[in-house]
Amino acid sequence: MHQNVEEARLDPEAHLARDWALFQSVEAGTSEILYRYWHAIQPVVVVGRNSHVDDDVIREKCRADNVHVLRRFSGGGAVVLGPGCLNYAVALSFVSQPAALLDVAGGFRFILQRIVAALGIPGLTIAAGTDLVLDGRKVSGNAQRRGRRALIHHGTLLYDFDPRLVTRYLKEPARQPAYRGARRHLEFIGNLPLPADTIRARLETAWTARGDHPCGPRPGPSLRPDRTYA
């Protein structure tokens, strides 16, 4: 997927900072919807806001491979980001869709249904409320954080991702959705049958269906996510 020169130079911590600024802008009422996409050039582990790192992450292998462990400001569990994984963030004002975004489950359903429709891949479905699944394998994980006036939705879309990275850096989760069927990482994680540029182009229709604008803020040095490092 193409990234402009400035975006390509950013490390994952800086990308998370821009995601945070996106949310803050919509939370402040300056926009109704903002979104952005990014890639991690090298593998990185990102844990959820309330995750316990030692429960999820194989620290010794991360240290051996110089893989950083970061903490994002939204919920959810630990993920490995890297080549073949498109990361996206969308911030939505509750004013823009008050009925659909009223509760957490509704917020996930509203966004994920849009993504499924936009991608147009036969058999792509929502599972366990927060995952996208194709042929029984997880191809997208998602998390949210809700403020007073807005929410931010973080997601991954796997298209050419090596699941062995997850096996190396993350423990098998103690809590698993029923559809996983106790499968290990390698048997559970899949990829979408589309290249990154096509995924991104199709996602545009998910966010702009109501004439929304894709412009996102570019935070200055002082705009940092809360609790970035794990």
C-alpha cells in the first residue's frame, strides 16, 4: 500500500499519537468523522489499554528480536502488527449516528457492517462482536475507546500477514471466542484475498457513504497518546 514519504517515516508510536489526535479532534467537536490508515514496517506488539503484558506477551522473544511492546489507548487484547497488516483508525461523533453508536455492541456492529459491505468479499462475516472472519479464520481484530462525545475504533485488516509472528511474540490467549474452537494462532489467523491498495480504496466507501470528509489532523510534537509504552 502506498504511504506518502512523511507517513512512511513514522514509527508505530508516532502513528498511535496521530490516532489519538484524531480522536481528540472529534471529541472536541471539530469534526463528525475522521479516519486514517497506516502500516508498521517492522513487527511490533501493541497491547490494549487495560491489558496485562505478562499475560499476553512473550517478552523474552520480543527482547531477543528487538520488537517493541507498545500500549494503545483503546481497549482489546494484544496484537502483532507488521508487514501485510493494514491498520486503520476511525473516530465518530455520537451526534453523527446517535442511535447506532448508543452502546458498545452497536458501535462495533455499525462500523464492522460498513467494512464488510465495502470490501465485498463473499463469506466475510462478523464473529464474536469484534472480529471479521473469512473461511473460519480471523482476518481483522478491532477495539474501541469511548469518550463523552465520540468514539475511536482501532482495527487491523490482514492481507499478506505472517501468522508465525503472532506465535513467536504472543501467548495463546486464556480467554477465547467460541468460534475459535481452541485453535492455536497458526490455525486461527488468516488473510484477506485482496492487495492493500484495493482494501484501502474500498474502505473509502465505508467512511464516505454519507459525504463525510477523510481529512485527518496532523498532531504536533505535544500530541501524544496516553500510556503509549507497555
